[in-house]
Amino acid sequence: MNIAVVGSGYVGLVAGACFAELGHDVYLVDNDPKKLAVLESGGVPIHEEFLPKLLAKHRGKRIKYTGDLGAAVQASEAIFVAVGTPPTKQGDADLSYVESVAQGVAGAINGYKVVVEKSTVPVYTNEWIRKVMLLNRIAPDLFDVCSNPEFLREGTAVTDFLYPDRIVVGANTDKAMEVMRNVYKPLTDGSYYKQKDIIPAPKNAPPIPPPLIETSAKSAEMIKHASNAFLAMKISYINAVACMCEEVGANIEQVVAGVGSDIRIGPRFLAPGVGYGGSCFPKDVLAFRSVARDCGYDFNLLDEVMKINEEQRQRFLRKVRSALWTLRGKRLAVLGLAFKGGTDDIRDSPAIMTVQALLREGCNIRAYDPAAMDRAKEELPSSVEYASDPYDACKDADAVLILTEWADFANLDLKKLYSVVRYPIVVDGRNLYKRQVMKSAGFTYHSVGRETIAPDDPSIEAEHARNAGA
Ligand code: UDX
Ligand code: UDX
């Protein structure tokens, strides 16, 4: 099929590349000439495994880049809208880009088209797009508007697209649903997975072929917000339990093992830490909250989810302060700037916010991140130093802070780390290490939801012995 994808960002670019991989002819549209130039010259503006391979494989063949929305619309049967839906100051989703694309489609339409919402949009957006098309005097039988929310996680977006738990399509006519069935047919009939040279399945991949869940447009819009908000809630929930563990002296690692082994709960998305970030959870929880308010339902639970998440960052800062007594002038090594491991994205990154707070306290920061340093440099003041590797970041550090769950940071050579730091203190915001491992390597180790552990201190041991003897 001929497909247009409007918006070559984190979602549009991956969706376009994967549609081409499924055998469709794709027009990737963007209104940013710089971004188009990078893409046309073979560049890949985002850090996604397998994306460079797919773009190289299909560029100029099944993928055409263009700034001309009208031409792409006229050549396509389905137009996927994947433009940004950033939060406004009031917290609801800014749909102005979606509206401008709908107007662009209306201006070019030359036959029946399916307009597909790919960006995360609040419920009712489907109806608004329909209204925009009708206002532009497009006959109702010339188009349908569908919702096809994405569940892509950054860093694994390509495999999330090709090996999804489910594909959700919301359509209000059979004609439109039929078009959408054809778009995803190579996945739902399993034929893609039988081809040679395909993208390999990720570990613990869901069963293939994936189910196609057909719903109304409103339900599909609701599924996206409800899913993201639930995942964010699950993270805030386990972070709240981690705070309880710190108060009572329990160990969150053991609690997660016990709770997560219940198949109704599951072990995933139960990793406590500095809290969630990224361009989706914070924005989607806020948007879902504001949609709820608009439709007259007071979804207070979502306020708590956001409050716990914010509090988690404050607690981490207090942990750093308690580890170092005073912060002003201290040299801190920061491992991790991206909002999560595996990506270069720093949008709403807890690591960036923590670094900004520590700079305000007068700390000197030397940071390392495998992928996000260039983007961080645009965001952070020039006083922040950037290192070439984790050990370079930790040279003469008064403490090492782990803020992003990169695999690289979970397997450091602790002997080497001990030899470069000034004080052997680690404050781990992502619980990447067993406490005993850190203690045996000579570190005082602070983490989330577990007691601090320190190398045996002879004076404290002697005091214990004296007290025991008393
Ligand atoms: C977007 C939404 O922000 C998010 O809510 C949803 O979950 C997925 O789609 P993302 O792809 O990260 O996320 O957006 P972004 O990276 O900002 O990319 C949007 C692209 O659309 C940019 O390349 C921008 O240049 C382009 N764009 C924006 C257009 O082509 N036309 C417009 O009118 C506006
Ligand atoms: C999320 C959703 O997972 C995805 O389905 C949706 O389409 C977009 O938003 P993403 O934001 O890319 O994907 O990353 P995700 O892996 O969900 O992590 C989000 C944040 O939660 C990160 O800051 C991560 O560090 C944090 N997180 C995740 C935790 O703190 N604990 C966890 O157990 C899992």
C-alpha cells in the first residue's frame, strides 16, 4: 500500500521505517527542512536500535522523504499523523500540529483517504479531526479518521513495533477498518516473520502473530492514555513501597521479587528509582488527568501518581545530601543523563533535573552518558564537565551518582572505580548493584528502598563490641 507518515520524529520515523519493512511504500513527511536534509543524506537523528539498518535498506526504494504534505496525501491511501502533541502550560495536549496536518490533508484530498492518529492524543481528537475535514468542505464519504495508538518504548521502538503485544485500531466504519487490516496484514497473518533477513525478535518477545484489537476510535484513544497512565502508576506505586521499605528497614529488592512473582502483577515495571521521565509518561498522565477533568471525572489517583514521582526526585537529593553532609563545592560524578537507559533522549529526564538541582546547591558536576551528552550540552550550563567514560567522570569524585539505568553502569570495574574516586561513596538512583558487592569493594552504598551499607568501620565495630560487653 501507499502510506504517508506525517512527522518524522521518534514515532513517525520508526513507524515509517517499519511500514516499509512490512512491504509498503512510505512517504515520510516533515515540516523541518533540517531534519529532512539529515534523513535524505542517510543520517539517523534518533538513537534507536535497528533504525539505521531499516532506513538504509529502504531509503530511496520504499521510503521517500518529503516536505510536501499535499503530494504525499494524494499518493497515499492512509495518512498517519505522528506529529508532536506536547503539553501546554495548563497540562493538556497541544493539538495545534495535529490540526494543521488535518487542514493540510483536507487541502489535498483527491479520493477516499484514511487519516490515522498515531501520536498520543486525548479522547475526542478523532471527532475534532473529523470536524476540521468537514469544515474544510470535504465530503464525509471521502475520508475516515482512525486511531492507531503506538506503544513504542524509546530504545526498543523498532522491535516494539514489529513484535507488539497487540495492535490497537479504532475505526468507526468497516471500510476504514479494512484499510487498517491491510496495513498490518504482514504482521497479523504472520507472513513477515517467515521472511529472510527480518529484524530479529527481542528476548521475551510476545507471541506472534500479534492480535489486532479492533475498537471504536474513542476506545482506542482511551486505551493509549489508560495504558501509559497505568504503567506510570505502577512505577509510582513501587516507588512509594520503596519509601515504606526505607522507613521500616525492609529491602525493596526482596519485596519486588515477592510481589512481582504474582502473575497478575508481574515483575516488569516494578523497578524503583529516581522516578519516571521521558516525553510520554509525564505528558500522558497530565493529559489524561486534564481530559478526565474536562469530561467531569475527578481522576485524583493520577495526581498522586505525579506527586509520588516528583517526591522521588526530592528524596534522592536528600539522600545525596545525607551522604555528603555538605554539598557546596563538592565534586560529584554523574553517571547517566538520558531519561532511561538505551536512548539519547533527555526530555523530562530525572537525571537532568537532578543535575540542575545539584548545580543550584553549588556542586561541581562531571557527567558521562553513552548517548545523551550532546543533547545534555544544549540543556545544561557550561559549568558541567563531560567525561569520556564512567571512570573519567569519577576521577577525584566526592561521590558517584547513578541516575540512568544504562547496562554499562551495572557492570563497572569496582576496583578501578575505587582507585579513581576521592571518597568511595555511591548514591545509586537505579539500584543497579547488590549491596554486598558494593560493600566488599569498599564503597558506602546508598540506594532506593534498601538500607545504606558501608565497609566495616573498625571504630564502630569496636563500639558495638564494647556495648555488647557492657
Ligand atoms: C509524538 C508525540 O509528541 C507523542 O505524544 C506521541 O506519543 C508520538 O508522537 P514524537 O515523535 O517524539 O512524539 O514527536 P517529535 O519527536 O516532536 O516529532 C514530531 C515531528 O513532527 C518533528 O520532526 C516535527 O518537525 C514534525 N512536525 C511537527 C511536522 O512535520 N509538522 C507539524 O505540523 C509539526
Ligand atoms: C513509555 C511506554 O512504555 C510506551 O509504551 C509508550 O508508548 C511511551 O512511553 P518510554 O517512555 O519510551 O515508553 O520508556 P519506558 O521504558 O516506559 O520508561 C519510562 C520511564 O520510566 C523511564 O524514565 C524509566 O527510567 C522509568 N521506569 C521504567 C522506571 O523508573 N521503572 C520501571 O520499572 C520502568
